[in-house]
Amino acid sequence: RKHSDPGGVTFYNDTLAEKLGREVWLRNKLARAIEHQELFLMYQPLISTKTGRPVSLEALLRWRVDGNLIPPDEFIPIAEQNGLIKSIGAWVLQQAFIASKKLNETHPGMIMGINVSLLQFQDEHFTQMISSLLHSVDAQPEYINLEITESAFSLEKHLLLTKIKQLQEMGFMVSIDDFGTGYSSLASILELTTNAIKIDKSFVDNLDTKGEIIIEAVIQIANRLGQHVVAEGVEYQWQADTLKQMGVHLIQGYLYAKPMTWPNLLQYLDEAHS
Ligand code: C2E
Ligand code: CA
Ligand code: CA
Ligand code: CA
């Protein structure tokens, strides 16, 4: 099944001056991106290793400006620097809630994963904001999984655990994203009260060397804690086979599907379930 890849990355080879100029330009443009309707979400399926079928999605933000797609790895940090991430993050939540609600009419139980920036998550009004968004859209939190990056471990522990608990009490699932890339030690996952752990692509890339040892340890601990384990960035069949055999529950990667537009997603899901 072939899908076009409007999520592809544009490469630039700029001098420093051009780079700084570009950043200023991007920052100014980004401030109006919502109002100019330049943002949209793409959706990447996550496949259950048990059934081989898509059971979950990740909403991934895209920004098209003057016909060019700017990769999120470039504009999210800019949005985080100047505070725009709050309005952009709220927009993402709203759009993904709407998508989740629509999707569950035809594909009940399909989980929608949404990336939440640490800056959003940290905001003292975050839980209140997300709760009112949820009610205005009338989506079901049971089908929504909030992905918080491992950098959340940099927060004070009590604060982190309290926020996670509040969100879970509202009905959301919460998972830790990019696990293994930063602040946490293996021991710190013992205290995690999230619903799932997403192992970073870098470990999947090194599955044939040391990545396997780490993934094995994470799976063992996660199983004991009753947490799901997700592997991202799976590109090869042998990786999927190994990860499945090791006990990973969900697999996300180009091997199965790239991020796709909403219409392509609906078509993909219809084909996957027929
Ligand atoms: P992430 O949360 O780790 O998302 C997974 C990234 O890996 C996505 O890149 C996805 O397209 C890519 N990916 C998935 N499978 C494969 C694969 O098999 N091979 C390769 N090479 N890549 C794969 P994307 O969409 O460019 O997003 C990059 C990052 O931008 C995300 O990493 C996330 O940190 C951030 N991001 C994206 N959307 C949002 C958003 O709505 N809010 C926030 N705060 N961050 C976002
Ligand atoms: Ca993510
Ligand atoms: Ca990730
Ligand atoms: Ca990542």
C-alpha cells in the first residue's frame, strides 16, 4: 500500500546568517500559523504485535508555509522558546480530540496518541484547559493517550506524579515518550505510573547490538509494572519479528505505515479491517 509522503522533510544548507534569518522569519510566520490555517495533523498507525492490526495512532503536527513543509523538529523548539507552544499545543489537542471522536464512530476503541510538550504539561492551567477542551469537543478520554517525553523526569517528582494521576483520573491514558534518551535512569521507571512506555527509535536502530539489552530490560520492568511497551521507528521486518518475540506490544514505523493525511487514514483503516 503506497501513500504519498507530504510529511517528508525539506533540507536546507544555509550559512549561519541565513540560518538566523530563517529562524526569525519562521518565528514571525509561526505566530500566525493557526489563523492562516497552515497547521494540520497527520496520523501514523501503531500495530498490535498480537493481532497484526492497527489499534492506535499518533497525531503528528505539520506546518505548511508558502508551499513548504517545515519539519516539527525545527518549528516545535521555536514554538517552545517563544511560548507559542501553548496555543499550538491547545490547537493540536482540539483537532486530535475531534479526530478521535469521529474515528470512534466507525472504529470503536481506536486510541489516539497526542504529543504534549513539557512546557504545556508544566503549565498550571493544563489540566483545566484539557478538561474544558474535552467537554467542548465531547470526546472520550479513554481513547486518548497523552505522550509526554522523557524530559518530564526533569520535573519535581511529586509534581510529575500528581499531574499524571490527575490526567488518569480524568480518564486519559498517559505514556512516556522517547524513553531512554535523556534524564531518567532505568530505576526511575519503577516509579512511573504511566500506562505505556515508548522506547526511542535509537534503541530500535541498535537492536542488533546493545539496543537489545536495554529493550529487554525495559520490557521486563514494564511487564512487572503492568505497562504497555511500544517501539517506534521500526523499518525492517527482522526488527518487528525480534521486538514481537521479545514481548513488545505495539509497533510503530515505516515498515507498516508512514504518517498519513486524514482521508488516507480512513482508507487505510477500512482496508486494514476488511
Ligand atoms: P516523536 O514523538 O518521537 O514522533 C515520532 C517521529 O518518528 C515522527 O516524526 C514520525 O514521523 C517518525 N517516524 C515514525 N516511524 C518512523 C520510522 O520508521 N523511521 C523514521 N526515520 N522515522 C519514523 P515527525 O512527525 O517528524 O515528528 C518529529 C517530532 O516532533 C516528534 O517525535 C515529536 O517530538 C514532535 N512533534 C510532532 N508533532 C507534535 C505535536 O503535535 N506536539 C508536540 N509537542 N510535538 C510534536
Ligand atoms: Ca511521540
Ligand atoms: Ca517518540
Ligand atoms: Ca523521537
